[in-house]
Amino acid sequence: MTTDRIHITGLRVECIIGINDWERVTKQEVVIDITLQVDLTKPGDSDEIEDTVNYRDISKAVQAHVEASSYGLIEAMARNIATICLESEAVTRADVSVQKPGALRGADSVGVEISRS
């Protein structure tokens, strides 16, 4: 089992998220952090993009999905982001954090973190 990881941090996306009536019509920002567990031995040796997980492709897929989504819960969003990440055969585990800034008065944000493999 590898302990190599690729991190995507602070991915900010505007989307429909929440259960309140106003949240169903007003886009809000979510902040997504993703950690992908991947064996980086081959790309570390070869220095070739073909030998690794292209984090740009995963980031674009996640961003497109979230922008087009309309989730009630960040829990469901996080689960589906992890599913997108695991579509790459090289990814053995995805840790996903979704933060919703300003969701609670007096708090910087509210968020969830999930791990899927």
C-alpha cells in the first residue's frame, strides 16, 4: 500500500447548496480540499504526465460537477466528489473536505470530511 498523495486545496466553486428556500435560488461558495492516494513511484522516476494522475483533469471534473449541481447537503456533495476522484484507476483513496463559509453566524465555515476507497 502506498502512502503517496496528491493534494488539491482551496478549490472555490459557486453552486446551489442548502435546504433553505433562499439557498435553492442563490449560488453560494464552497471550498473543496481533496487528497488523492496514488502510487507516485512511476511518475517520480519518469517525470512524464502520462504516468500520473492529472490533477488538472480531476479539478476540472469536480468544478464542472459542483457548478452544475443543486445539493441540499454538503455531505452528498462530498460523497459525489469522492466518486469522481475514484474514477481514475490510479487513485486508491480520496479524502474530500467541503466547507461552506458563512453557514453559521459566528463561525468561519461549516464543513464535512469524508474518505472513500
